[in-house]
Amino acid sequence: MENVIIFDHPLIQHKISIMRSKDTSCKEFRELVKEVTMFMSYESLRDLPLREVEVETPLMTCKTKVLAGPEMAVVPILRAGLGMVEGILELVPTAKVGHIGLYRDEVTMQPHEYYCKLPPNIGERQIIVTDPMLATGGSAVAAINFIKERGGKNIKFMCMIAAPQGIETLTKAHPDVTIYCAHLDEKLNDRCYILPGLGDAGDRIFGTK
């Protein structure tokens, strides 16, 4: 699928393997999420537009290029998506940050919104939605629905691990959204957790259970 990018960079794959280990500490896991997000962001933002400006170097004046916009917004899906925000801000520190809070009904597995706060002029921004795990795809679809209802248009989705079901669900619901993923896993179990996966990303980032 043209709008699904699965990264095969050796450094990303190496770090994902360390993240999978149950023996990886909370501190190390959190640092790895940031590092992998930075690597993914470097590639996923290569289509940002540029404009030409004139700069005076210590030796002469020259024409060079800077970012032309649009301004960016990072929108993590709470709470695990927060772990990916810093990695993007390291590269684009001027980006604004919104938040979407969702919880999953343990019986129906359907997502429910409890919080949504987006930066101003969201319709004019390049938006990156973050969530480490794309399992059923329900939360990602719901979050992007909320953003579009509030005027968001130029949207990308970034995750660490995805299941085939999540990819299929998200691409069908939002074919205009490009998905960036560090690794595509095998399947979901009967509790809708990704296998082999890396456990509950939120618990491992924040040290909770």
C-alpha cells in the first residue's frame, strides 16, 4: 500500500528488538521510544516544503533554503502516545502539541473520547498523530475522526508496532492518511494485544501496571 511506510533501517530494527525484551527497564524503554521516533520523524518529514532565503556567511552572501511551512502539530493519543512526542520535538521544536484522550471499553473493545485539545488553526498545520501501538486501529481511526471534525486535513500517523488488522482498518477509514510504522507484527490475540508485540506500551513508558 502506497500510504503505509514500514521502516527497515537497521538501527530502528535493533532498537525495536531491545524494546521487546521484558527485561528492558522503564528508563531504557522510554529512551528507546524517543530515539526510534526521531529516526522515523527524519524520514516521515522529508516532504516538508522549503523556501529560498538569503544568508550572509562569514565569507559571503548566499542563497539557501529553510522550512516554508505549514506549521506542525503533534497530537499524541493519550497516554502512550505522549512517549513519542519528545522525539519529534527534538527535530521540530517549534511544533505545537495537542492531546486526544481515549479509553477502550474492555468488553466491546470500542474507543471512547474523554479529552480533545488541539492547537489553533489546526486546519492549516501538518499534523502527526502518535501512538506506539496500532492494534485494532479503532483508537487511531477515532482520533483522526476527531481531528478532521475540527478542521484538520494534512494528517500523518506514526506508530512503533502495528498489527495487520490495524493497518487495514486505518487505511480503509482514512485512505488519505499516511501510516509510518517501525515494525509490522503478526496478529492480535483474543484480548486485542499485538503478538509478539512488546506488552502494554503505556505501562512500559510510565512504569505503571
